[in-house]
Amino acid sequence: MLAFLIRRLAQAAVVLAVVGLIAFAMFRFAGDPVNQIVGPDTPVSERAEIRKSLGLDDPVLLQFGRYAGNVLRGDFGISYQFRQPVTTLLAERMPATLELAFCATLFALSVGILMGVYCALRRETFLAKLFQAISLVGVSLPTFLIGILLIFLFSVTLGWLPSYGRGDTVRIGGWTTGFLTVSGLKALILPSITLGLFQMTLIMRLVRAEMLEVLRTDYIRFARARGLTTRAIHFGHALKNTLVPVITIAGLQLGSVIAFSIITETVFQWPGMGLLFVQAVQNVDIPIMSAYLLLVAAIFVTINLVVDLLYTVVDPRLRTSVGRTA
Amino acid sequence: MTETVLSVRDLRVAFETRRGTLTAIDGVSLEIGRGEILGVVGESGAGKSVTGSAVIGLIDPPGRIAGGEIRLGSERIDDLPPEKMRRIRGRRIGMIFQDPLTSLDPLYRVGEQIVETIRTHTDLSAKTARARAIDLLTEVGIPAPERRIDGYPHEFSGGMRQRVVIALALAAEPELIIADEPTTALDVSVQAQVITLLKRLCREHGTAVMLVTHDMGVIAEAADRVAVMYSGRIAEIGPVAEVVRAPRHPYARGLMGAIPTLSDTAERLTQIPGSMPRLTAIPPGCAFHPRCPNVFGRCRVERPEPILVGGTRVACHLYDARGEAA
């Protein structure tokens, strides 16, 4: 188990180093950063001075080494547009994105699993067929459209929920939370649904398909032949076996929820990292872009690792085989 | 015969399909007495397994019991509501499936599954149920049961898993066990052990067994009586000694004649010409008549009813009125 963990950590380090290289390359190839800092009428001598003070004259490898060292210390440089350390900017925005991603995932998992189980167990009912149809819509409609439709219905027409922003937030240490105020919670509803809808339908369809598969297996038939109650068969045996593959997909989806919150945050003007990233792209604010790239990569790698470990917790077969190879 | 445990009268099982109703089992009657092993043989698709599933009430839709009656002891069980039938499954009728590798839920320890079965049908405490589970594992010949009870199914070999499955089927001391091809998926060397075990347990507990198989060796080894099935009907049913050594029905004769022997020097194996009709195309009269070497006019139009000849019941016009003939 320990060897497995160490091997996976080494792999993660390689992935992050490669992403770091790409993030660094952005500085050199996405235009001249000096142009972004100074005005068009700055004299050439001044430009050269800035170039020198920023270390842009040094060899590429040295620059990358310096960059990597800074990143490891948590220093992603200074944002061109805000003239503030990127780390501070991201740390300010991170709670908003993480809270949104958390709610979206919670929504996707709970509703997705419930609907999936219902569709598998009551396959022929009208409601199950309705869920199936809705899930097709969820899979095929783009996120921004769903967001705009929700805003139109619940904010503009009905006026129940806010159409943008986080509402009132409470500051706890370095973390601002919207969980503690009514307006903060209300503001979370629409973005969470928008962000989680795709994942929700995906999980629902996955759970349904997996569970139908599991219900056909011999051990379910045998469980019925043993006279177990329907509840024990469906929820003790069938659902547990269904969730083994669902965990992987759901875990990986959590990563994409954070990464793709860009669109939802733009639609709802959600003051998170995604919105910051979009603004950075518009202003060619490369330090923020590369830091965001690294951050998303780190989140994905971490989630992958956690999913692999979760797998072995749920499935005893993996537990022993991992133990044996280790 | 001692007291009858299972009595099936004129059972009909039908499957509703888009192309109309298919009759998989048509007029099957049989009894099994206490401690008796009835072998059920026939080609694939003859209706052996469906008969077993019908008895334990596990025919999946679109299939259904369309006629006849099934009695367990003196109680009629084919028309019980699902919840009452569930209480009979595992408690009064146990079942063993073909593939021990897939019969057990991979995510639960062997002991958990046995305890679950015991506690579903009795009100033993968790502790007593566990002690009983260890006893059961000892009884089916699992070495070091105190330790193995906490193993997962994948840690057992095929033969050992089938022993666990037998222990599960016996968990609540049922009166009847339906063993659906219990040895087919096992190594030849393990087959004999499992059959011997099954035989011993049934003798000791007085359990009746319906042993569904296509292996004549298993029948000759284990069964007291045997039913030969063809196209969802019983061609011949009687004591093993008579049916195997001196079969009367032309199909039974063909089947026994097709068993290769070591002393046989023939180049080709004996076979019955033609193949069993599909359910959609069962011929009128005797279902076997297109392949029968002794066919005559009446066979093509009139369906033969089972008649008592010697110690066996034979459904063949050859024996009608004339008694012993051909």
C-alpha cells in the first residue's frame, strides 16, 4: 500500500512538473510581457530596464528554475492588471469557487444517484422515462444556456433568486463563506444547479446503467434465492456494487467541476477563480493564467489520487491485489 | 416413497414475447420425497432450469407460471404473494447456482453473507448466527472456518466457493434444495467432491434435492430418481437404475446411448440426429417425433400422456395399451 502511494505521488510530481513547464512557456510565447506592463509610448531604454529588472534577459533554463522555485514557495508572481501577488488574488477567490464546486458536486451526486437508482429499479414507470428524457437535455444543453435559462425563469420572471454574485458573505479567518447568510445560500442555488447539471445527468445515467447491469448478475439472483428482503438486495448488494465504478467517474467529474466553473462563474458573475481567469485571459494577464493552469492540474492530480485510494477502500479485491504487488 | 416434500402438477410456464406466447414448460409433473435426490436431465433449452426457477418462484418477467400447481409439503406455493414467497426462499427452499465464482457478492465477506441469510430467516443474535455460520462452513468442509469466515469470495477457489454457496443454501435448514448445474463450472476433480458433499448433507438433514444437470455421470452418481426432459415436457421419469440402464422413451434411449464409454472403439460418437425444436416451432403431437427412430402415424397428431410402465412413467405412444413393448 505504501509503495503504491509513493509510486502514485511520484507520477503526480511528474505530471505537475510538465504542466509547470507549459505554464512557464506561456510567459515567453504568449506575447512580450513588457508590452503588457508599460504603455505604448514608453521609450526603448526604459523597456530594457524593466526587462532586466524582471530577469527576462536571463537564459530560459535559469528563468524556469527561478519560476519553479518561486512556485514551490507559493509565489506565482505579480498580476499585470491588478499589480498584486497572484497568490493573494487566488486565495481571495478560492473560497467562492470551492463552495460553488462543493454545492454543485453535492447536488450532482445526491440527485444523480437517487434518480439513477429510481430509474434502474422502476424502469417502466412514467417518472423513470421522464428522468431519462430530462437527462438527455442536461447532457446536450451547454452550461451557459442552462444558466441563462435559469436566470430568466427564477430571477427575471419569478424573482425568487438573485441572478448574479455571492450575496452577503461572512469572513472566517482567510475564508469568506456564503453558507452562513440567507442571501449567500440563495445566491448559491442557481449557479450550483447550472454547474452540477451536466455531472448530475452523467451520474444518473451511469448509475442507472451500472445498476441494471448489477441487477442481472448471478449474485443478485442468488441473493433473491436466499430470500433476502428486496431492500437488502437493492440497497445492500446492488447499490454498493453499482457505486464502485461510479466513484471513479464522480471523482474525476469533481475535478472538471472546478475547472469548468469558468463558464458558470462568468454567467453568474461569481467572484471566484474562474471569473478571475476569464478576466486574465481578456487582459493577457499571464501570471494569473499560468497559476490557474497549475492549480487546476494540482486539483486533478489530487482527486485522481484520492479516487484510487477510495477504490481500494470500497472494493476488497483491489485491496489484496494492491497489497500483494506492493 | 416417504413423505412428499415437493409435488409439481401439470406445471406450465409461458413467456410473453412480441411474437406471441411461448410455452417453455408444458405439463410437467414430478414429486420429490424427503431425503431424495431427483435428477433432471435434458439438452440445453429443454426447460430444466426453468422448472427449478418456477419452483423457487424466481421466474423473471416476461415469464410466468401459466398453469398447474406447485406444492411444498401440503402448502400450495405457486400462487403466493411475493412477500410470502420471499420468506419461503432460503428458509424452506434453498438454491445452488451453476457458477460459484459469480454467485457470491464480491464486496461482502463470506461470513457476512451467511449471517445475513441466517438472520433474515431466524431471529438469532448476530453472535449466535456467526457461530452457526462457522458450524455450516465446517460442515461443508472448509478448512479453518474460524479464519476463513472473514475472507472475501475472491480469496476462495472455485470448489471452495461452491461449498460456501452450499452452506448458504443450507443456512436456514430448508426442506428442499434446487441445485441448478452445481458442478458444471467446476474442475472434474472437484465435481465429485461437491456431489459427494451434497449427497451426504441431504442424507444427514433429510433434505430433498432437485438436481438439474446435463451430466449423466453426476446423475448416475448422485440421484435416486431421474426425469428426462425434452422441449419443456417430461419424456420419462423413474428410478435411476431403470432410466439410465434400461431407458424406455426413444429420446432417453438416444440420450443414454450418446454417453461415450472408455471401452468404445468407435471413431465417431453416437448422437441423436437433428436438434431440439425451438420454442417457437414445437411440432404437434409428440415433440420428439421428427427425430424419433420409432415414429408412427399417431405420434404426429396426438400428444402422448405419461403412462406407468414398470417403475417409470413414460410419455410415448409405443407403450400405450400394449404395456411393455418395442
